[in-house]
Amino acid sequence: MSYYRSVRAVAILVGLMIPAQAMALEFVAVGPRAMGMGGAGVAVTTDALATYWNPAGLAMTQTVDIRIQGGGQVIDRLGIADAVHDLEKFSTSDTSNANLARAQDIAARINSPGATVSINGSAGLYIKGHFGEHAFGVNVSDVATGGGVVAT
């Protein structure tokens, strides 16, 4: 009986882990330094943004820091923005074979697997302080993503 109970428990745990992969979102960098370093804010943040990246960084310096920040990022995969721009310039009155080939090329670029545009943004209020040797931090923030999701 305990063998079947163990198998059932493992099956339930594996079943609970499957949706976690399907709900993966794009990584959003918060703060100008982390954005400039490609999202590497975990190891280097000691200011008020440590409330988002790594709360242990609050104890690194005994300072008071208040930040209001906002940031955004647009990601163009496989040049779809260029293809849409070419589509806007496309002449429908030209019936030549070269123009037909151009139309097919634009359609192929827009419909290619993985060609998407996504937008990421973050904004918030971040506060860091200390009482003697004890650090504290508070943040009110939001991270938003939008656009096409590409299976990798």
C-alpha cells in the first residue's frame, strides 16, 4: 500500500510542476544599472532597488535611499519590425514580378516561426533605510510584459 501511495505522491508532484514551464515570462530588468548590465542586479545592488533584486544587499551599506524609477524595453525578434516597415512602404499598384517577389518575402518574414515583438516595463517606489545596525526596505512596484510568446 505504501508503494502505491509513494507513486501517487510522485505523480502528483510531477503533475504540479508541468504548468510552471508553460507560465514562464520574459525577464524584466528593474533599475538603470541592472538594465545596463543585462539584468545582473542580484549581485551588485546595495541601494533601494535591493528590495526587488536581493534584500540581503540592504545590509551592505547603512544609508537611506528613496527611488522612483520606471523603465521599458522593446524586443524585436527576427526583424519583424523591419518587415512591417517594408510592408508599409509596399506598393500595391506595381504588378511586376519583382514586386510580387518582394510581397512574398515580406509575408515570409512576418510569418516566420519566432518572429515577434514584445514589450516589457517596470515602475515603482523603492525605499531603503536602517535602524542602528538593522536594515529595512519597502517597495511598491509593478512589472508588466506583453507581446508574442515564442516557444524555445
